[in-house]
Amino acid sequence: MEKIYFTAKDCADLLGISMSHSYKLIRALNRELAEKNYITVAGKIPKAYFMKKYYMGEASEVSKVASV
């Protein structure tokens, strides 16, 4: 089964940023989702939402971007 969440490490690797900055981005994205009444998981972000916000296409295309 394919995982549906990115961890902070996954985000840091995809964006080429530090882990601390990755956690800040995840907190901000999770805050946006919480405002829309979605359930969030601390330190993780749904792949589909992350891919949409960072213009990377569909979540199913993540293997084309990087092997995470």
C-alpha cells in the first residue's frame, strides 16, 4: 500500500530545504487544512495537498519528481 502522507524529511528532500524549514512549511499547510475543517497529522502532510500547493502535478506523479 502506498503511503498518503509526506513526512518532513520527504518534503525537505523534494524541495531541497532544511528539516527545520520543512517542519515550518508543514505546520503552515496543516493550519490551512485545519481552517478548512480537515483532520491533520502533526509532522506530516497529505501528498495530494502538498503536490497541489507546490505545483508538482498529481500525487500519483511523485515518482517522476523524486523517489520518496
